[in-house]
Amino acid sequence: MNKNIKKVATVILATNVLASTVISTLPIGTHAAETDLTAAEKARLSIKDVSASNDGELTIILDKAVASGYRIDILSMSMGGAFYAVGGINYAVPDSMFTYTTDENGDIVAKTKLHNAKGETVTFTIYTYNLGSLVSFNFHVPTDAESVAQKAVNNLFNDGDKALGIKAGVTQADIDAAQVLINNNVAYADLKKELQADLDAAQKALTDREKEEALKLAEVTSAVNNLFADAPTNSKLKENITQAMIDEADAKVNALPASTTKTDLQMDVSRASEEFSKIVTTTIDALTSESTSVFGTGEPNADVVIKNGVAVIATGKVNSNGSYSISIPKQAGGVTITASVTKLANGKTSVASTVVKDENIATTTIVAMTSDSTSISGTGEPNATVVIKNGEKTITTGKVANDGTYFFNVEKQAGGSVISATVTKESNGKTSQASTTIPVAKDYSLTANVYTVGDAQLTGKYGKDVPKVRLWVNGLAVMQATLNADGTYTFANASSFIKSASDKVEIVGVDNAYKELGRITVTMQGAIVIDKALTVVPYAKDDATLTGTYGKDVSKVRLWVNGVVVAQASTSNGNYTFANAASFIKNKTDVVEVVGVDAQYKELNRIAVVRTGFDGVAVTAPTNFKLGTDIEIAGTCRSDVDKVRLWVNGKVAKQAIANADGTYNLTYANGFIKATTDLVEVVAVDAQYKELGRVTVNVIN
């Protein structure tokens, strides 16, 4: 086999070396077919006790013929020198320096042609300066057949060098073919042995590679199969597969050498990637407004979110069989419900939706009717058909409006009739019905006889279904009539409330809850002078009672003091009495009036009360106060005096409450009066501390 020869920096050939003998099978000047000498030969023969193994790296390169002989360069990696010998029958080589050809890396590339030497063995004998001896070795020039075998073996290795290992594409067939060539083409034993050793090394390398590749293939196949739940069919991905796992398996497959198995594995990885990127299309079953569960299909084991618009109404999971069933609250008809399924492995989402079919219908209503009703109204399912019937007879038909109301004009229906409204929803065929029974007509009739102002009674008639009859005068209910069995009523003392023909007088029929059933206006005639006379006896101060008389049209007599009602008199036969007048009439300055009112407290007359005995001084006091002798100051005060106060030198020094008998006592006044020069005053005030009178008391010794 060829070997790369490392660059020798400088090759020097001594000029005074004696020529030795080289045994050659070719005579000088013979020109037969050329044979390339491209192989290296190790030393095979020792001369003068120099072992060939001492220089296992000896290599020869035979250049083209120079002059009439061969130039032989002997290179030794271990000896590091250049040597020469002469061959043939003692021919001369110029005694001069010479070089050989190298490439840019310093490797020797020149070749030498051996003429008519195929199948021959050439022996070289050289003298080594380093060893100081002759060394001989043989070089076998291969035949054409041997060269074919040699080339076949060399082609198994990178750059034809066993040390660089076999080529990537070497197969068992290549080795088997080389073996056949060695067996059939190589006769030279040493060459055959060498080629066989090289082929055995190639076989071992291939076997080792195949074992390694088999293990690698098994590892890669396992990585690919582990992506699938149905290996080795490899059609269904496992649930927990990630993109990273697929990428890792893909990288391992791509690292394999080309083969049908690699192609199959690449197809499996592509299928895994394709399946991984997919998501099963989501479906959702139809829903109605009565549905409480939602069903459908989707990506197995994926999360599913159920929404009404943007509002999440339920969540769940698709089972391993690819179906889901999730409880939901009932949804209104017409809304869109979506099922969103998200595949966790790749984040993809598939959405399906359905519009809820409305299975409901709005409740129908109908407004109560009477035998006088000329219309029918109510509520129901918007835009639905409504049929109005009296019993089994259709009265009218129409549509419920967009706002859910209906209204139809109809003929009056008899009392006792059952009127129904049936609404039918076209989308689902459902109906809703409401009905009302027209009550049998009630006799709420009222009549009133003409009333002459001043008559004691007002009479008339009432219907049998009127339980109570009331008299209203000028917008107020004033009394209730006596109902007679013959259907007549009587207001026995109507004159107490009806005073003028201009009064608005009405008869009102009511039920037991006083709900109005009917109302008529009474025709009035005649006129009357109202007796609203009012007198009052002059009031003497502190009298217990205030009395007087009143006219027959005065209902109540009231006492007013300073613009406020303070008492209502007892009345009898035109006379009235205020029993506690002294409690209210106290001061001369009080404005005192007697007012007569009617039964509705409408004022009929007002007169002022004449009073006597209210002109006395408010308070009396002693003329002098003697120092060292007098202790208190006492005196009298009017009934309107609430308190008596002692003033000394312009300031209130003491206060006493007026006694019920009209006297007062400022006890221990001596504690405040100290000198004859003191200004001492007694002051009377009312309950609001309004001053009513002031008296000065002289201080003496």
C-alpha cells in the first residue's frame, strides 16, 4: 500500500561515497513497458548483522531513468537521512547532489517506471551512514492482476491508507469482491499476506461499524417508536408528546447513514410532526333552551371551554375517546354557545358553535274585562300569533307586537263569557293561553230626587249591588244614607250639610271596601239664609267660664287667643260654654275671639270678646325697705305675671315665682340690699320674661 512520505527538509547526497552493487533484473538500456512503482516496501533482508526491523520506515522511490541508469532515493523517517545506491551492471551515478519532487505539503509525489518488471522482485542494497552498514531489501513489482487486487483493497480505505479507516460507503459486497481478487489474482505470497491482513482489518472495521450502526439504528428506532402509542405501526401519537421530543428524534434519524430504514424512520417522524401539529375538529351538538348538558367531540384529553358569547358558562375535558359531556345551566333561546377545545401539546384551538333553539314561550296574559269592554289587551310572546275566543268561538286574531303586547277592538261580550287569548310561537310550535271571565253585570244604578235647599231629607234609589250610599257636598263625603229594603235611601239630616243651591251635591255608591261603584249629581232648587249668628257675654278677668249663643247652622264654637285655636265649647240648644276660659285669657293685650264653624270646620262667623278687670298694675311693693330690720319684700301681682324679680343697682339679684293667689315673696332680700344708696326695684315678667311692670323701693336706715 502507498504511504504518505513526510517532508524531508533537506536531502544531501555525499559526493565521495563509493558505489555499491545493486542486483537488478533489468539490464541497462532495456526499455520494456513501464510499471509504476508506487508502493513502499519494508526491509526484508539484513546484511552484516543489521536487522531490517531497525528501520521499519525505509521507503524507496524510483524516479525516472537518469542518463543510462536509475536514480534511487532511499528515505528513512527514523534515520532522517537520504541514501543512494547504483543498480544494473555497475553503472555510474554522477557524483553530485540531487533532489526529488515534493508537493506543497512536503509529500513526495514523483513516480518511477520499472521496465519489463511486472511480477518480478527487485533487490536493493544500500549503505546507511547512520548505521554504518549495508542494508538490503526486496521490492516486488506487482502484475496487472495483482495491481487490480491491490487497488480493490486500497479503495476500501480513506486515501488508500489503512490507518485512516475504511470509507463511509464500504459494504460487505466490496470486501467480498476484494477477497475474490486476492484469492484469484495475487501469486506473490508476501503481497497476498499483506493484502489479506489489510482486508481483514477492513472486514473488522466494517463489522464493528455495522454493529455500531445497528445499535445506533436500534436507539434511533426506539426514539421514533416512543413518539407513538401504536408502535411499530406508528400512526397514533402518544398523549404526552412534545415538539422537543419530535425534534430530538428527527435529529437522531438525520444523523443515520442513508438507507431504506432511515427513509422509513424519516417518514415516521414526518407523520409524528404532522399529527402533532393537528387538532381534531371540534363539534357541538344542538342545544335548546331546556338543555342542561352540552355534548360534542374534539381532541382527546384536551381542555374544553363552553361560552355564551364571551361569558364562560362551563369547563371540562374531552375524554380519551374524543367525546365530551358537560353540565350547563339552561340558556336563553337564540344565543350562540361555543365549545373551544385547546390541545395542550401544541396550543392549537378548535372551536364549534351552535345557536340555542328556543323551546320556551312567554307567558300569555289578558286584561280583565267587563260586559261594557270594547277592547281586549294583554301580553305574550313577541311577534307570535294570538287568537281571541269567547268559549269556542273566535272573536279575532292577530299578532303580538315586538314589545310583547297585544290590543284588539271587539264587540261587547255578555257577562259570564270566558274570553281566552291563545298565543302560538312559530319557531317551536309551543302555545301559551290566558283567559278572563266577564262578570255578570251588577246593578250599581243610583237616582236622586230633586233637593230643595232647607229640606231635612234627601232621598233616592240605589241598585241591588250597591251596599252603601254616601252624600258628598262640595267634594267631601259628609254622611252615609240609610238603605231601605225597597231600594230607596234616605239622608235624614241633609240640611245640616247642604246650605245653598250653589253647593255641589253628589250621591256616591260604594262597595264594602268603600271602592266607588257609581256617582250622580243631585239636582238642586230653592235658596236659604244660613243662620250663623254668634254672641258672647263680656269676660271678667279670672272668670272660669266664657259663654254665649250660636245660630242653628253653626255646628261648633271655638275659642281663639292670639290667632291660635285653644279650646272648643260645649254646645246645647243654641248656647255654648268654655269652662276653662281663665286658663287661656290672662292679659289685657291678648286678642280673644269666638269663631263659629260648620260640620266641615268651615268658618261661618267670628266675633271679638269684650273683657273687664285687666287694667290693674302688674305688681305692687312696699314704699321703703329698712336696713337692719326688713328681711324680705312682698306684694301683689296680676294673674298674667309669671315671676317677680329683685333688681339691685341695675342687676337681677333674686327671683320669686308668682303665687296662685296673686302675691309674691322675695325672701332674704336683705342679703342683697346693703346701703341707702342702693337702687332697689321690683319687676314683674310673664312666662317669656317679658317685662309687665316695675316699682322702685326706697332704702332707709
